[in-house]
Amino acid sequence: MKQRKGYDVTSVDKNGGDTKSLEMDDLGPGRKIQMRDDDKVELKRNVTLVNGVAIIVGSIIGSGIFLTPTGVYVYAQDAYGAIAVWTLCGVFSLIGALCFAELGTCITRSGGDYAYILEAFGSIPAFLCLWVTVLVIRPTTATVVALTFAEYAIKPFFPNCDPPPYSRELLAAGCLCLLTAVNCLSVKVTMKIQDIFTLAKLLALGLIILVDSINLSNNVFSTPFDFKGKEYNYMDLSLSVYNGLFAYAGWNYLNMVTQELQDPYKNLPRAIWIGLPLVTGIYVLANIAYFIVLTPQEMIQSPAVAVSFGEHTFRKIHVEWIIPIFVAMSTFGGVNGTLFTSARLFFAGADDGQIPQIFSCIHPKYFTPIPALLFQCVIAVLLLAVGSIYALINYVSFVLWVSTGVAVAALLVLRRSKPNIPRPIKVSLILPYVYIICTMFIIACSVVADPTSTMYGTLITLTGIPAYFLLQWGSKVTPTGAKQFTVFLQKFMNVVPQEKEETLL
């Protein structure tokens, strides 16, 4: 058995024979964990194909499809143009996901963008991606989605008045803490929650599409589908695409947990081919339903298109509350998917020594990265008190496109630098080139449209450079107090480092 620093480990023979105790120097005797000889402390492959599809669909379908159709239409100003944008965004996301399928099956470790940038471009670019993602992007995403959940969960109880002060924040904090606890205790239960709430999202959107079909069959709708607004230019179109892509965010989340996916060579591409076309089809049909039921003015003025749709179609039977409930369920599942995948990014960075090693520890019984889960939960809850959280997301949103674009570029670099590693999936080189060119266009448009946010986002990213060298220096000259603190945290959370394995095939 491989020795794990910081613990006494009692090894139990599989057939019920004698046990043996391995004492670790840092903690001294008395701290024991019973383990089987053949039971490594590592992340287990508990994520099935169905779970993988649920992660993709559940991570993509959050609050976006219920809220962002307004932004897509405002810039497109044409129903057919908006539908084309939703289709184009789905195809673009599928291209990126297929490129990630090749990367995820030749680098079968968790970490997604970070892991691929590390292999192709080295530690500093990978750390900058990790720095912004784990400290800003993922926690703020979890916080915003949790706040959206709380807002819609409370709405049916206070239909004609504002809810009590801080009730939304408290409910969002409860959502984050509850799902973090579930993620800490069981991967299988976490995946069950993801499956159930992904089904709820599909039912919500299916209900919208069904009502639309009934309206069409009865020739009942508010406005003809061929309405047009002002002429739009290429900048307007790019901003429309930018809004549409926000609703597709999360297509690469399954790559964050490749190490826990059963048979990733087969199930990763299968989950992509099932999940992305499914989401694209549902998004297109849902938007057609919105356009048929709502007037152009209602589309532009509505803060939540799905809620306006529900008020139009369900008010007569007094169940207009059903859409807010479905939105709440959708966002609840979105928080779960974000927490699950984000913790694996923390874990991957710490496993490489990029961030403190405590985040690479997992529980020897539950096989979950408890320190990473708890850390991101603390940050997400603290962000509930930050009034400018949405501005913070705007500052670093372009970094998401930079990181995914660089990750896809890693595919091209690895083709040349490591041509002999096994590639169970090998996509046409046309796909990464198309994705990189389109990503560069999106980044350029965001710089032109909002240069201030781009500047702040760049500055936040560059703060990672001194942090990188500070952490690297600290890992080589680690004070005794820091070691003792790490050991204390291991004992407090009952976690140990994962057994290392070679992950680049």
C-alpha cells in the first residue's frame, strides 16, 4: 500500500485476515483509517453515461433559457434571426465540445480547460486560468444561480408583495450549504439529484413547447411569427450571439470530471452527442413558443420571458406559479452541477501543486474532495454580501472565452508535440480552427462593446502572476507552521491525499 503522509492507515485483508497499521510521522500513533488493500483512496468512477448527459444538459440549462431570450431578440430584432442565433450557438458549442472530447480522451484526468492548457502550454498559463476560475468565475456563478433559485422559489409565496428582507440571500445560502453537504457525502446521491432536476428542466421546457403546439393547433397566438424590428448590423448580431452563448455555458463541464466518468473513451463523446443536440433542439423550440405567444414589446420588456409566457398561458387556470417553480428547480440543479464540477477543478490544480495541497485531499470513505467543496461554498456564501457580484462576472466573462479558446488551441499543440499518445477520438482539424477563429471574433466584439470590463478582467487575471510565484516559492520553502496547519485541516476534515497515477496516456 502506498504511504499517505499525515495518517495512520490500518489495512484490512480482503478475505478477513489480519490487519496492519502504517504509522505516519506527522500525526503520530492513534489516528487510523481502515482500508482494504485493493481499495485506493482516489476519486471513483461513479459517473455513468446517463449521469454524464445529465451533467451536460443540467449544467447548460440553468436560468439562461428562461431569461436570456430577451437579450438575443433585442439585438437581433427579428424572430427568424433570433432562432438562427440560437441554432448557431448550439452548433458552435457542439464544435467546442467535440474538440474537448478528443482532449478528454487523451488526457483522462479531471480539470477540463486547466488540465489541457497545462499539458500544452505549461504551468503559468494554466495557473492564470485556474486562478480566475476558482477564485472568481465558478464561485460567482454558483452564487448568481443560487440567488436566481431563491428569487423564483420565494415568488409563489409572495405573489403580490416583496419578500422579507434578506430572505433571498438566506435561502440562497441554504441552497449552497445543502448541496455542498450532499456533494461531500456521496457522489451517487449528487448524481441522483442532478438526474432528477435535469428531468425537471426538460419537463418545464417540454411544457412550454407542448402549450405552443396546442396554441398552433387551435390557431391561438398573440402575434404573427414574421414580425420584424429595426435593421441590425454585424455588431448587433455579435452581441445577440454573445447573449445566446451565455445560455449554452456549461457544455464543457463534463470534462471537469473525466477521472470519475465510467469508460470515458466511449461515454464522453456519447454524452456530448446526446446532450448538445438535445439542448439545441429544446432551446430552438422553446424560443419559437415564446415568439408565438408573446408580442415583440413583451419580449423586449420582460425580465424573465418564461414567467411572462406562463402568465399568458396559465393564468386562466390559476397555475401561473408553475413556471417560477420549474425555474427554481432548474437553477437548483444548476447549482448542484456547478459545485460538483468546480470542486474537481480545485482538486486538479492542487494535485499539480498549483494551489495548496489540502485541496487535493479526499475523504477515504466517501471518495469526495471535501476541502475543495467546502472552500468554494465559503467563497460563494461570502459573495452573497457583495453588491457588485454581477459586475464582477462581467469583468471576467471574457476570460471564459479566452480559456476555452486556448484549451482548444492546446489540441493543435498536442497534435504536434505529442503525436504518439493514444487518441481514441480524433476530430478533423477544421473544427478547432473554426472554433478558435469564432472565439477570437467573440473576444474582439466584447472588447469593443465593453472595454472597461475587459480592462478590469485583464487586471484581475494578471494578479495571478505574483500569486503563482508566491505559491511556488511557498511550496519549496514551506514553514513548519504551514505544514502543521495542513495536517490539522486533514485531521479536522478526515481527508488524505489521493494516490497518484499517470493521467496522460
